[in-house]
Amino acid sequence: MRGLHVYILLAVAALALLFADRLSSYWMHVAIIAMFYGILASSWSLLAGYAGLFSLGHMAFASIGGYTSALLVQWYGIPIPVGMAAGVALCCALGGLIGWVCLRMSGPYLAIFTLGFSEIVRITFATEDDITAGMAGLHVERLFNTTSRLPYFYVAFALLVVSLLLMGVIVRSRWGLFLRAIREDEQAASASGVAVARFRILAFAIASGFAALAGSFYGHYIGILTPSLGGLDFMAVLVVMTVIGGMERLPTAVGGAFVVEFLLELLRGYGQWRLPLFGIILLLTMRFARNGLLTPLWLKFVQLGEPRAVTAMALRDVPQKDPAQ
Amino acid sequence: MSAGAELIRGAGLVKRFGGIVANDAVEFTVVEGDLVGLIGPNGSGKTTLISMLTGHLMPDGGEVVVRGRGMRGQAAHLYAAMGVARTFQLTQLFGRMTVLENLLVPGLTRPGSTWRAVVQQARSTLDFLKLGHLEQLHAKNLSGGQQKLLELGRCMMLEPAILFLDEPFAGVHPHLRDELITRIQELHEAGRTFVVVDHDMESILRLSKRLVVMARGRKIADGPPAVVREDQAVLAAYAGS
Amino acid sequence: MSWDYIFVQVANGAVIGIIYALIAVGVTLIFSILKIVNFAHGDLYMLGGYCAYYIIALLGAPPLLAMLLSMAALFVLAIVLERLLLTPLYSDATERKDEYGLIITFGLAFFLRNIAVIIFGPYPLKPPSFIPGVQHIGEMTVTNDRLFAGGVGIVLILALLYFMHRTIWGQALDAVSQSRESAAIVGINSGRFNSVAFGIGAALAAAAGALIAPIFSLAPDMGVLPNIHAFVIVILGGMGSVLGSIFAGILLGEAENLFTAFFPDPTRALAYTNAFGLLILMVVLILRPQGFFGRRHLRME
């Protein structure tokens, strides 16, 4: 049946919404955090997987978004959604600025630069503790005053769906083609008429905006923010999640976030051993299944709905032989 | 073909790399309907000239004028938007995108283009290049000659006024090379202007209506092939290289 | 603000700088030969420090010998890791090698950092001094360990320079770093050099870790900041330039130390010291990505 995979996804989403209230508070929290990571992973994959810009500053923008919203709400009493929007707007602008600054930088230079940026942000937030409360943690006004996490579940769900829809539209449009072209060969893209500079800046701006969205939600959910949100540890986990899932597609990135987050919780009994374990999985994935562990599954899934001609997108990672040769 | 409007003009172009002067005050004008063969010994600065004329390199001196418009400081994609297309010495394609997608990219950069129209244009371009059956293949899986053809196709999608081809015949099977020459001629008949760089003298002479010779960063000859071939300076340049 | 104070600060800065240089030189070497930025370098430094500590604690070896053994151990470990993880970099079938190198070393760093917490425990450890005691300079003191670290660091750096410019192997290494193809034409087997380069880089980092351990203690995350500093230095000094890394390393160590010593607000000084180095990094990347000494690096084809 055409589009079967879409119907299946819709059904799963509907079930998730309907039965959410059956989840224990603990697992609901896990689901919410998974969706938080989902937004981050998919937006990072837009930057690193589609446009080829391996930025280590993604969590820094989540952090900036979080603190911006928290502080604006605290100082001026504005409604939380407005605060979040302000955080998103600021990070879009800042992200675009970083994208502009990084225009001439490739691969490792870009990574190191964004790493430097990320650390400066973290250090500044930690040190200026009269404003940010530093490592002690900033108290953030929560979205809802309930003890139940259910409203947060619905909000996280809505934010994730909206994010994926928006990013999905971008990715399937000509912009998506241009971003991938930039990743494949910037010079050829330029020669083909793609305004490379504009799209690199745009990719950074858009991705950073989504990171801020996730970060500000996180602040208003947990109720506390620390500078470590923008730190290397969180960023590393994000990279692990996205690469294991598959960094070149939105669904596999989100899938990676969900799977790793749930496994982290399931394996909680193993304490410290979880992180080195995922480190090994990451290394093995990069070494032997570079396009991600979930990618082959996702491709099979998509084929359910489009059996005749496997779509061009799906063919991206399958090694092929030229029939004429 | 009678001379037409001036399409692109490089005036006094200079480019230095470290201590080397790759292009030394080069004057180069192309008019509508030209089919120029640009030749010269290795290292004479041909690719550098093309890169400056297509926006991929900023000149250290002189300027580039496209259709009467000064292009100082403009990025390469703006040249493409103005109808200046180029291929690269080592084919540069979007390797992990399909053959079709490789053509969709340039087509979709044009303002007012719709997916449907561009896909149609892409498919007919592929048919013209006899690559239609390879539509869903990744570009990196094509043979060398097919990749050259695809790069030509990528240029064509821009509906360019002028195409700069950098060594289109390098390493290409003779049969495919004849294909390529035929396609270029067909496109030229249909009104496109070409500047072709190559070392394959036979192909260049078959194609060119005008021959430009460079040596050591300078233009040393510019005229009809019959005349240029007898030019002493040209012979000396090749003999000495 | 006495001259003694300034002298001691400068001396301390030089010591830190030499240690930074040791680490950065490794990163540069690996970048030159393997064409990747080793994000796991700081963790090799960390492992080197711990390795020396346990050689002293479990085998009762004298500290200097422990350092040398640790260098050897990390050299071997590095070669194993290179064979396991980095061989795709040499195959034409691997695309986007820059990205591969980034992610795989990033992943390696993540793994090493977290496994270290489990194996060594999260609490700082302090190995015994190389040379106990202090030197008095006027009213200030400098620990012997710092002087020793600086001295040994200089010896190692000189040894490396000698190796690279005077010995056959070293010159071959230098040749490969400049051009694999040309080196192959004259008969140098580049494949072997990848392992050697990675090994030497790791060994130098291990030495740095072992030298710094009695001064600042060991912790599983001690490699994070030096890693970043190494990148600052390598970029300042120019990716691919060993001499550049040495000078830039000493310069940065000095600059940071003086920054901390003279920053107006002492409570914030230490925290912002790191940010200071990063700011320099960012400025240099924007203005002059090839650093002050560097050769333009070619993208890996």
C-alpha cells in the first residue's frame, strides 16, 4: 500500500498520545528527555549530516536558549512561550553569525572553532554566577505547576513533531538538495549556482534555533539549568546518539536519540559502564556501518510504503553497479 | 558564424600564487557564437584564467566583465546565475547523489523554476547525453567518460550563454570523445558559446573556430586556427616546454 | 609585585608551555602524517599519566623510568588503536575522510575518558615527586618537579627535532608529512609511518602526562582542557609545523600564566584563563587559519 510507512508512523504517534497517561512518572520523564534529544539530534543532523558542517557548538545554543528564556521570564515576567521564542530568535541570529564567521572553515577547523565557542559560553555562564547562578543551578520557572509530567509529555511531543515537520519540509525541498550538494562538493555546488555562503549560514541559523527550542523547553521542564548543559559531555552524548542512529537523515537521527536514551535508562543498573559501552558502539558503527545502525531498518521501513521505485533518497547509501558496465 | 555581442571579457587579469605569476595581465574576450579552443603547455595558466572568468578565483589585478556588468568580488554562483557555466579539470560531481539529482541542483537554483519543469528538463538533458538509463545511479558509480558527460549536463541545466570546459577529453575513451565532440557541436549550433581547454590537439582543432594560446601566464596568440598554428611564438612555446 | 614574583611566574609559564608543546607536537605530527585532527589526544595524555602512576605504585619503579615505560606502553597502545580504527583513512573507498577522522577520534576520546573513570576511579591521584623539594628564588619558591618537568620536556623536544632532522627514519617521516606521493616515489612505505606517527604522538603525550602528574595530580578528565589547548597551539603555530607548535606552545603557556597572574579579578582569573586561550584560537582561525608558521594544508582527497 502506498504510503504505508506514513500510516504506521501516524498510528504509533496516536497510540503514544492516547496511552501516555499509563506511563509511570519515571518512564514518562525518560520519554520526555528522549524527545528533547530527538529535537537536538535531528537539528544537528541537519547541520552535520545534510550540510556537512560538523559543529560541536550545538549544545551551547541549547544552553544559550535555555538561559535566555529563563532569565527573561525571571526578570520581566513575560509568559514562558514568549521567553522561549526569544531564546529561539536569539540563537537563530547567533547561529547565523557563527555560520558566517565559519564560512572559510572546513571539517576539523570548524569542529575546533565551534568547540572553542562552546567552551567559552560554558565558562562564561559558569563564572558569571551573579547572573546565571553558575554551577549552583539557576532556578527556572516551570511551564506547568502540576506534579504530573503528562502536560510536559504533550508539549515535548508537539515540539518534536513541529520541529520534524519543519525540518522535513526543508530537507525535501530544493534547499535540502542544495545542502547535500554543499556537503558533497562545495565548489561544484557553487558552479551549479548554489549560493553556498547563504546556505551555510542558513543551516547554522536554523539548526541553532531548534537547539534553543529544545534547551529552553528543558529549562522550563526540569526547573533548573546549569552550564554543563552546554558542555562537552552533553555534546558527546548527542554525537553518539546521532551517529549511531544515522546522521544523514532526520528519522534515523531521532531514532538514534530515542534508542540510546531508552537504553541508557534500561541499563541504569550498570552505572558508569553505560557510557564506555556506547563509546564502543559508536566506534564500531563508524568503523563498520558508517551511515548508522538504524539506516538499513529505516530504508526497509520506507520501502513498505514505496515498493515499486526505491526513492532516490533511499539509494544514497546502497552500493550500486552500473548496469551498462 | 558572425561575431555577436560580447559575453565575457577578462581585462588585464593578474593572479599570483606565492612567488609565481600564474596569469600576467591577460586580456581575453569571448563573443556570442564563439567556439574557442584554449591551449598551451602545462602550467601556462589556462585553468587559472578559467577560474577567474567563472568566479572561482579572485583576480589580484584586472577585472572580469560579464555581459557588460563588472563582476568584482562576486561569488561563483552569481556567475552561474548570469549564464556562465564551467566544468572542472578533475570532474567534480555530487558523488553520493543520483545522476538525476546532480542535474536537479543547477536547475532548481534558477529563479522561478518548478520541480516538475526542472525534472522534465533534467530527463531530456539526460536523454540528449544518452545517460537516461542511469538516472537513479549514484554519480560516483559512473565511468570516467560518463562523469564528464554528466558534468556537461550540469552546465546545460543552467541554460548558460557560455560554457567553459576544462579538459573535457582527458582520459576519455575515443568513442565517448567523439560523442562529446558531437554534443558540443550540436549545442554550439543551437546557439551556445564555448571555451574548451584541452591538450588533445586533434579534438580541439576539430572543434575550434578560434584558437587562443597561453604560455607562462601570458596570452601569446589569438585567432583562426590556421593562422595560429603557423605562429612562430606558438611553435616556440611548445618546443621549449 | 617583586621581580622574584615575575620571574617565578615566567618560569612556571615556561614549564606549562613546554608541556603544552609536547602535547601539541604530537597533534601536529599526527595531523601531518595521517591528515586528521586527533580529538583523543588529551586522553592519551591522561592515560600516560595514569600509566606512569601505576608503574610506580605497582612495580615500585623510580619515577623517571616509569615515565619512559609509560611512553613505551602508550606507543604500543597507539599503534593498536591505529590499526583497529584508522586504517579506513588509507583506503580510497572511504569518503569524506576528514569527517571520519573527526568522528572516530571523537568517539575514541569519549570512550577513553569514560573507561578511565571506571578503571581509575573519579578521584584525583597523586604520584610521588620526581625530585622532592623546592628551589628558593628570593622569597618565592619553585618546586623541583616543575623544573624537572621543564627540563625533561626540553630534552624530549630536542630529541624529537634531532630525530626528525638528523636520522633517516625521522627524515622519512618528515618527507611523508609533506607529500605521500613523492615519498612513495623515492621508496618510502608510508603505511608504516602512519602507525609510527600515531605512536610517537601518543608517547610524547604520555610523557607530558607523566611529567605533569606530580604537579597537578591525575584525574580522568584531565585531558579535556589540554586537548583544547593543543588545538589552540597547533592552529596558532600552523597545522603541520612542528617548530611552530613548539613556539606556540611555550607562548601560550606563558601568556596564560601571565594572564592569570595579572588579571584584575582574582576570583575569575583562573576560569577565564582558559577562555582567553580559546578566544585567541577563535580570532586566529578567523583571521589567519594557517597560523603563524603553517604551511597551507591540503584537504585530503
